[in-house]
Amino acid sequence: MFRLWAKIWKDNHLIKDIVIENDDCTLNRTRKIFAAIDAVCYEFDLSKPLWLDSTVRDFQKHDKTRFYQDNFVDSIEFDYLEIHVIEED
């Protein structure tokens, strides 16, 4: 089971959160992450964030990263979107 927790933060307050689960064993880890982010963006009505070098480094190091305004093409009404892998097979 793969689970990714996504949270939207504004002014140090949790605004929204969701846990996306994926038990498709035919997908590799990277595809599960991108599928989960697609689901998060759909649920939160967001454009897909861009993976900047700093975002990739944080995610590789901690299985957790934050997407700020710089990661989005559209304007966002929150401080950042945080994703965190909370369970893997």
C-alpha cells in the first residue's frame, strides 16, 4: 500500500488535507507519486506544481516537500502545498 498525505497551509494553519492511497503494484514509486499528486490537484482544484531542483532534493532526502508559489504557474491563495509519503510497500 502506498499512501501520500497532502496538506495546504496558510498563515501556519492547516486549511485542507487529504490522504491518497494507491495499491496498484504494477506502478513504480515515481508513477505512484505523480498519480497521487494528480489526484490531489484534482481534489483541491489546483494546477499541477512544477518540480524545481530544491523540491526534488527535499523529496529525495525526506520523502516530504513543499510547493510554494514559485512551483505553480497560476496564482495560489495559500502559502504552500506540502506532500509527504506516509506509507510504502
